[in-house]
Amino acid sequence: MKSKPSEIEHPIVDSHAHLGAWGRFRIPYPDDEIMIQTLDRCGIAAACVSHNLALGVDWRAGNQRTLAALDRNPGRLAGYFVVSPHAPAAQIESELNHFLSHPGMCGLKFHTDLHAYPFSGPGYEPALEYAHSHRLPILTHGWESPQTLERTASRFSEARIILAHAGAVWNGRDEDPNLRVAKEMPNVWVDICGSVAYFGALPRLVDLLGPKKILWGTDCTWFDPGPALMRVLAAGLSHAETSMILGENAVAVLGLAAWLQRAASE
Amino acid sequence: MIGPSRTPQPGAPESVSDLLVEMDRLGIAEALVYHSVARWYSPTDGNAALLQELKGNPRLHPCWVVVPHHAGEMPSPADLVKQMLDAGVRAARVFPEEHFFFLEPWCFGETLAALAEARIPLLVDWGKRHWSEALRGWPAIQQVCEAFPQLPVIVVREGIAVDRFVGALIARHQKLFLETSYYMGHRALETFVGRFGAERLLFGTGMPLYDPSEPIGMLLTSGLNGDAARSIAGGNLRRLLNAVRPS
């Protein structure tokens, strides 16, 4: 192992995490209190969360719960506003204005699978316009196709699009057109959050995209962050690459520098 | 697993010497291994190759891939177990879905009985790639554990979606174990140990297909005390292998 958590000078930031229960299976520790203890145990400075209630059945109540968790954990939890593409445009805009005014809110979250809605559908347009005009990140789980992704990233060129799981599901061998888009488009990144990690895939991904295009995430509290952390630390990457992936990139792409600095000074 | 792969992962070890280098890098002392030829070509050819390639390596313990004997491609269960024990093989692995057979006693019962008699642990691999896949195989596991209570059964690559039923089976069957290479729910190890103790979990990596650092990270950051972590990391498997009855 080239780097240990204590040797990473830059704060470690989990760019893809969750709070809340889930219907399909039991999440034994779904709440922020234990999650913060887990972050401490792993040496993780901060995590960016979306609430499972918002991804599942009630986007407005779920986003409220995110906000409440941010208020309980300033400087430790940042939040994604989950967009429901099924809501009226005016309601989405109003909620965006309300939620994104919170200092701990770092971006938007789309989940095209759970919301059963295409990335290119009109229901996402108000949020894409908002992200474009406010230069906000969107963590999106699902983007339909590499062609749709490319068109969307071009049209909403100021939005910073993070492809959830794209760097984790890649097996390190096959050509993946989504990764090509991430490499070519200046406003597209991938995260390496995911339950399946293939042998040797991460160093290949770093070779393919360069370390600045890769954000680290854990899917905590679905999954434990320990495995995802060790995956990076034991990958044989340079100290600089490790530092970028585990924190620097998330801080840059999600615009967390001032938020972290303020929390550190309080 | 050792041997050539149909879809080799970048930098993944295939030979014994490469596997040992990777184990040294990760701090893994010993491993239970089967041969890729036994999984993807012929169990008997692969099992023979495994013995050849592991010869003289005390850190690598052979595990034979086993299928039912009815088709004539494997020795009778009694002969199979005798051959295993004579060759120092103290574990068996099955791929029921991949090898098109049923684990249930009506199909595999004679082999299961012979393995149980010798206390040879049976690793069951349903070929799962992702936790969200259907709950294949668990009714068969229940039947096998019920019918052969002395047979150590180790289910590999199970993920976060098993918690609603696996506890019922673990509580009911004292020789049922979970391998940890994909068991990575939030604080899953300590939660499991809190309910059932540390004796029923066996550390595994899934190498060379999967990244071994993840289950290592899971164990190292689990917050388990040293005794529990050591049991999972190797003590439990050593105990099972040492309990195999000589021929």
C-alpha cells in the first residue's frame, strides 16, 4: 500500500453517500449519527449525501431530511438535492431555489432508474437549466446512452455532470463509450462508487481518464466505506493520484472548499 | 483461483508464483484455491492440474471442484473423498448453476453425504455478480444443511440483500458459514458478529476476478476486536480444515 489514510494530507471526501432506510433490504445503520462515527473510524472528513426517501417515494420529504441532517452535522455532511422528474417544472424550480440556498447543499442528484424516467426527458430540463445557469454539479445515476450524455453535456455545458458508478462497474478490460465521453467532455466526471470492484480496474481507469476525472464515493450507508477506501489506498497509485481521487477532485468539482474551510474555522 | 482466465483482469495473478506475490503485497498468509480449468473446462483435469501446480507450496491449500457422479465424469462419492484425502485436499467447491446440476439431496445427496462423513467443507458458488440478482440457491442451502448437519457449508459472494433470511439459517444450522468477499453492507461484519458471533464468517477475496483490497478494507475498518477479526481472517477456515477426518 503506497498511502495510508493518515498520510493523505487533503481531507478525504466521499462524493456519493446516502442516508435513510430502503425497502428492498435492511440497512442496519441508516442515520447520520452512526454514519458520522463510521466516517471518523475511516478517517473521512466529509460525505455528500442524498436521502433514500427522496430517491424512492417522496422527494420533497426526503430532501427535507437531507437538510435536517446537514444542520445536525455542519462541515461533515454536504447534500444533494434529489430531483423528481415527475414533478411540475414550477415546483422543481421553487424547491431548487429553496434548498440550494443552504450552505451545505453541494449539487443535484438524478436517479433515472428509481424514478423510471429517461435522462433526456423534459422532466429533467428545469433542473439541467438550473445547474447550467448556477454552474452546479449533478450526480446522475443513469444517463440513457453515451450519445444522450454527450448531447446533454454539450447543451448544458456549465453543469458539472458526475456519472454515478461509471468508474466502478467498468471491468478494466472492455471498451466503454461512457468513459470516452467522460474523457472528452470537460464537464463530465465519473465516480468509482459501487459494490463490485474488478481486479486491476482502478489503475486502468486512472490511465484511461487521468486522475482528475475520477471522484471517490462509497454508497454509505448502503455499503461500508472501508472497502472503497482500501480499494484506492491499495491500488498502487501515486500519492498525488490518491489524494486527488480521495478528496481533491470532489472538493473542486462539488465546490466544497469554502464550506470545508468555514467548518474548520468554527 | 489459479490458472488461465477466459477474461483475464489487468495484472491479475494466474500462476502460483504471481498469486504468492500478490498475497505478499496484501499481507495474506495462506489461501484456499481451485483451478480455472476445473471450473471452465473439466473438473477432473483441473483438479489434477491444481495438485501439480500447488505441489510444495504450504501457503496454498487445494480445493477441488466437484460435480455429481451420475454422469460418470467423477469417481463414486466414496472414491472421490478417498482421492481427496489421499491427496491432501480438504475442501470442495461447487458451481451448481454454471455446471448445470442441482445441489439438492435428490441430485447431489450421495456426494454430500460422503463429504459430510469426512467433514470436508463445501464452498457453494452460485456465480453471483451483483447483490441485486435474484435469491438463487438459498432454498437448496436450507435443504442441504437440514439433511447433512455435519457438513460445513460455506456460501460465497453473498451481498447486502441476504439479511432478512440468512439469520434464520445461521441460527438453525451450526455448520453454515458466509464468505466475506462481497459482504460489505454498512457495518455488516460487526452487526453479524453481534448477532451470531465471529465463528460463522470466513474471509475471502474472489481473486483474480475481483479486487481483494475491498474485503481486506472491510475487515480492517470493521471495529471488531482482535480475536473476532483473527477468527474471520483465517482462524475459522483453519479450524474447519483441521477438522477434516483422515481417510
